[in-house]
Amino acid sequence: MSLKILFLYPNLFGTNMIPPAIALFSAMLKEKGHQVEVFDTTYYLVDTGTNSDKAMEDTLAVIPSNLASRGIKMKETLWEDDLNIHINRFKPDLIGISATEDMWELGEKLLNNIKDYKVENNVPVIAGGVFPTFAPELVIKNEVVDIVCVGEGENALLDLCERIKNGEKDFSNITNCWVKTIGPEYLKNRNVIRKNPISKPVDVNKNPIIDLSLFETNRLFRPMGGQIYKMFPVETIRGCPYTCTFCNSPDQMKLYNEQSDGGFFRKKRIDLISKELKHFKNDEGVEYNYFWADTFLAMNKKEFEEFVEMYSEIKIPFWMQTRPETITDYNMKKLKEVGLDRISFGIEHGNEEFRKKILDRRWSNENIIEKLKLPNKYDISYTLNNITGFPTETKKLAFDTIELNRQIDADNSNISTFVPFHGTPLRKMCEDLGLIKPETLVKSTASNPDEKDIGQLNMPQYPPHEIREIRKCFNLYVKFPKNRWKEIERAEKDDAEGNRIYDYLKQEFLEKYMPKPNADPHGGIEDFVCIDSANNGLAI
């Protein structure tokens, strides 16, 4: 018996690439003979936030690019109508939804839209992803959701489909899942939930090549350096060996250490990565590779040499993100030779003591500055990623981040507002300090650039309006000489005079300091900004 599985993917235009987890699950399910489709909201106009274009444009953090040059445009139909048409045509036997925390509001709208179909056809609904993994008690409250996947979803999803295929109705003991129990007990009390243990981490080397055919071709086109490329996310590492407190990796490691045999940090074999890269280059026409590992260079010398030798046969540009302490003169030289185009470095904060105490990043500014001379030596473009608005931070401390960025000759810098996502150590700190309630859902500034009603921290020593001021003028402070800082300080203010000054400073910045886009054979450059963020965590 072949099942029909429909995945719902709530997303905003310009925010996330194709979700590699859903693409992986599709490949696995199709190997078992099932039919898989996805409903992706990326190209719809939605009313739950704004795409990240505006947020990144406002902070002068990205090179303008022209998606229309590759024929990419928003849909003119309503997602509600199209979802109804899709679900009534496909008639799924199982519905899955994958969501991050800042997309959960939109996800609940999708779930509400399919409620009638679910009830009428008795179709189970499973939710997974980074947010459901770390806030299952919030996700399971949704009346449409029957099962919440906590952690990796490969085994749980295959087990669930096998049971549905065999006509079983009881899913209460599927590992990695919280399940609303069935029968009279549950009918009397909808709070009866079976919380199953987590199984050991999956062997990533046994997974098939992800299924890109699930998504419309337009979803593979992404901006990079001002040019639009056909690219896809490549998994080389799952998990991260570092313990940054603003990230979910430490809690992911803790979860698996406590409930399974541990070992959440895993690396994919180089020969399998090679097979995948060659397939997508030769068969899918991929033009650019996006390595979405949290720390790409978390590899030993032997692994690095194997990667370089392997990638020398691929011969297309690639992007990676890593930490400054992982680069050397040798690895920068070798990676440049085989196609490294751009790097994102996480700096996060410029005050050494604050960075060590609050963020658990233990490296000196002196070493960071010295290391980041290496990409310049080999003409490798790179971006500095920074965050402000951390608990206990002040505006004065934020200027330490500005000062550090001024000492590094990066192509461009960006700064985000810290958002206390569930599943991060700093979320717990914020709750303990009384800065946020455990049940509060939050959104990133990428999905809500106005930063209203997103759970942003309201701290007396660093109130929200000061955080917005730093974000607004961050790159002006970084690039302009200090004799212009009085002007920039006035431009921080959200009033007629401040916005007038900001507008002319912004124009001057674009002319003097914005990196020139890569040569684009597909069309001209317009004032259209799109930025991508990796879809971290592999759970459905």
C-alpha cells in the first residue's frame, strides 16, 4: 500500500532555503514507495510578518540583487485557496508540518486551514522541527496536531508511515514522539499525552540523497554576493561541537546525551558528499553550493585534505560558515584554490569578557583580528555576523561590537537582535531573570523587522528602542570615520530629522562602502535585497 504524505512548510519570502529535512524525508519515503508532496508558503504574501529583505536592507547588510532576473516573483493567488485545492486534489493519508519558532504563527494558520479535511478523513498530523523539539508542550496544545516529533525525525516518520500502512490506529509508543493517546481515556481528558524516549542518533551515512524534485525550481535560486545562483543546502556535519549559548546545538547535545547513547555530533563521509555534489551539479544544474554546517571547519586535518581533494573535481563556487579560530593560512589557501567564494564568520559580540561569560565564546579580540586577515590575503569575501540585545547587555557594550568590526577588513557586516528562542541556554537565562515567560513565542527580526510583539527583551538598561538604534546605524558606525559619529547618532532617532539624516547617510554608504556585486550574467542589479538563513536542526 502506497501512502500519500503532504508536508506543510510555513516560510516567508527571502527567509529560508528549501528545508533539507523535508527533502531528505521525501527521498526516504519515496524509497518505500510512498507519494510525497509539499505545500510551501515562501512565494505567497502572508499576514504574519515581513520577509527578511527589509530587515537586512535597513541595516545595509547585504548586496542588492535582482531575483526577477531569474524569473522569480511572488504568487498572485491566496495561499488559503491554493492549500484547499492542493489538499483536496492530493488527499493525503498523513500530514506533516515543519516549523521554526518564528514561523509557528503562520504554521498554525496552515493547520487551521486543513482542520476540516483532517477531521473528516481522520488523518493524523505530525509536527516537527527545531521549535517542536524544544517546545513540544506548546506545539501539542494545537488541536490539529496529534504527534510532536522531538529530535531527529527519520526513524519516527518511517515507523509512523509503516503503522498507517498496516492499518494501525495506535501510535502512542513511537520513539522521539509526544503522542496524544487514543481511546476513552483521551476522549475524557485531552491532556493525556504519551511522552516517548529518544532513540540513538541516526547514521547520517545511510541517508539517501535529498529530493529536490519536491520543490518548484524557483526555490533553488538564492542570492549570493549580489548574483542569483541555483544552489542547494549541503549537509556535511550534523550538530556542532561548540556550546554557544544563543544557539540550540548545546541543548540538542544535552537532549541526546540524557536520553540516548549521545553522539549527536556526526560527520558525513566524504565519498557520500562527493556523490551528492556530483549528482546535483550534473543532473540538476546546481551552480553554487551552500554548506549549512554550523561550523564547517570542525574537521581534522585528514578530513580536510579529503574534502579539498574531493571538491577539486566539483569546480563550482561555494559558501560556508565557520568560527575565526578554525581558519589557518593553509586551509584558506587550499579552499580558495578549489572554489571557496564567501564565508560567514560568527563574531557575535565585541567585548571579550561579555562574550566569554554570557555567550561561552572564549577567544580574544586580538586573535580574531589576526585570523581574519587571512581571507583578505587570499581574496576571499566574507561577512561578519553580530548580535545585540543579549540579556544584561547595554548600549555601551554594543559599541564594543562596533569597535571590533571596525578593526576587521570584512566585505560587510550584519547585526541581528538577540531573540530568546526555545531550546537555547540563553532562553533559560532570560526566563530565570524574569525577562520572558516560558510560554512566550518569539520571532526573529528577519521575519518581523519592525520588532513589535516578538518577545524581544525589554530591559531597563538596554531598552528596545536603543537596540533598534544600534541595528539601524550599525554599519554606518562601522564604516564611517569617527568624525561622522555625531551625525550617525542623530540618525539613530526614529523621527523626521533622524530619518532624513539616515537616508542621506545610507545613500553615501551604498556608494562608498557597499561591496560591488559579483558579475551577474543573468541581468542587472536592482534595489532588491534578499538574504538567506540556514534551516538549522534536522527534525521534521
